Amino acid sequence: SLRTSNQKIITYSIHGQDEFEIDQTGIFQDYLKVHSRPAVRINRGYVRNYAAPLEIRPLIDSINYFLSKQAEVELSIESNLTGNELSADIYCKYYKEIKEDIFLTVVLVEDGITTINQSNYFSGASYKNCPYTLKPNPIPEYSNFNILRKFISDPLGDAIVKEEFKYEFSRKIGSYQIHIDNLANLGKGYIIAILHERKD
């Protein structure tokens, strides 16, 4: 799978029309042009709708090639959780001058949530190497990976102020404080930060 093919790949899932849909889901779906499920999106600005079971191997090969190169920037997160109050500072180290307008999106996800009677779109299909074709629809109990639980930043990203480029220069590009009230298990909550362009 894409999730297990490279330890540098971070994936999360966005639910809609169920108990895990959040307030900004509709805004985010419209931006990513998600009009049906399941749908795969890579790197925020790339909105091709992959037929995941058919094209997953070429997709993995392409991403692994991209990840083998030196990144233009690196992100790091310093976070602190006190009770249900979360603070997070996001830092960026630059290896290349970024001339485009870039944005920072920060999300909170929760791993390992079990859903009951999860819809299985692949049940009975003839896709090769798809582990879900032989499972029923719905799946009685399904363990989800990294469900989107909250946008910490603006769903479409917070604009990053440009500064003079210096190689390996590191600076804080975002600071956030939120109250967490919807996680079933705080120990399974994770922050994901994404730096990206914004596509109209």
C-alpha cells in the first residue's frame, strides 16, 4: 500500500457523511475536487483522481523517486499537550529559495479508530492485489488509519511570509493553540504539517 511503501510518506483519511465528518470537510473536499469516494489526493495541489487499486504501483514508484531527492524545505513540529490544550510551533528549514507563494496547513489526526459497518467500495471487485475485494460490504469492524479530526490552521492553508533566502536557514512559520474536544484517545492523536502551493 501507499501508506506502508515508504516511511517518509504520511497519509490521512477524510471522512464525510458519517460521525467523523468535521465542519470544514465540505470546504476541503471542494478544494481538492473530491466528489465521490474512495478518492486519492497527493500533495494537496495535485488533484488527479487515482483509481487506487489499478494504479497504486506506478504511483508508489513515482513518489519514491520524488522522495529520494533532497527536499527543498524540511518541517519540524514542537508541540505541548496540557490536559486538552494543545500548542504547536512549526519550523521550516530552507534548502532552496522558494519564489512561489506558499501556505502552511496543519491538521490533527487520530489513528486506530474502529468503525462499525464500514462501507467497502471494493467488495466483490476484480482488482488485483487489493486486500478488500474478498471482504464483505459493510466490514463489521474496521480499524482506520489517521482520520482527520480537526484543522489547526485554515483548511486551505495559512500564507507564509517570504524572507531573504539563506541555505539551511531555519525559522518559525506558524504557532497555534487549540482545545481538543473530539478525540477518543489523546494518545493516538498526531499533528501533521504540510507546506504547499495553493491551486485555484
